[in-house]
Amino acid sequence: MLWSSPSSFATSLKKPDTESIFGALCIYLLIGFAFSSAYVVIVSLRPHAFYLAPTANPHTIPDRFDFIYFSFGTLTEVGAPGITAVAPIARSLSLLESITGILYLAILISRLMGTYHAVTLAPLATKHESADKPALE
């Protein structure tokens, strides 16, 4: 459901504006925060699902910010040094998140930006075409 709504949103747009682009970015942020909440649930059910490296973290029990950090590092494919998913469910969810992040950026954002540029550049192209045509006598 989380993926079908943004994809149908992108394909239904005829004239995207800046609000629709910011809306798509807000959905991207919502995806990151939703996955961080899922990681919190996983840790509450399985306390040692994540490993915090002692050299990078002064604490041993991950908190909410650790999962936000891990989630957005996974979603953007930058990575999150210092925290590692070790339980199979945590690894599977982080893999699903990284695939979602790649597909979201590749499909939805590129579609939005492509239609946005096509709509905003179309009046300029018609203006230049009419200026290049010779006047009929």
C-alpha cells in the first residue's frame, strides 16, 4: 500500500508543480521514519537484533535516534557505520528498505522531475518555434 499510493500519484499527474514534488519528498521521509519505527518494534521483540559497535557508540542499547540514523542510511544507500542488523528479520527489513529507497528515487522522483521539466519547458519551446517560422504573406 505504501508503494502503490506514491506510484499511482506519479502516474496520475498531468501538470506537476512544486507542491507535488515536495509531497513526493515528504513521502520519502515518511518511508524512512516508518522503517525506523519498524526497527524499534523488532528490537522490542528481539533485543539483540542490532549490534552497536563500541568504537562508534558510547551506549550499548540502541535508542530511537540510532534507528532513524540506520533507516535513512539504509534508505539512501549511504550506510550507517556503527550499527549493524544481525537478526534475520532485521536484515530482511533493511534489505527491503534499501530496495524501496532505490526504486522510489529512480522511478517516482525521476518521473516527477521529467514531467515537471516537460511542462515548464514546453511554453519556451513553442515560443522559440513561433519566432523561427517565417511570416506568411
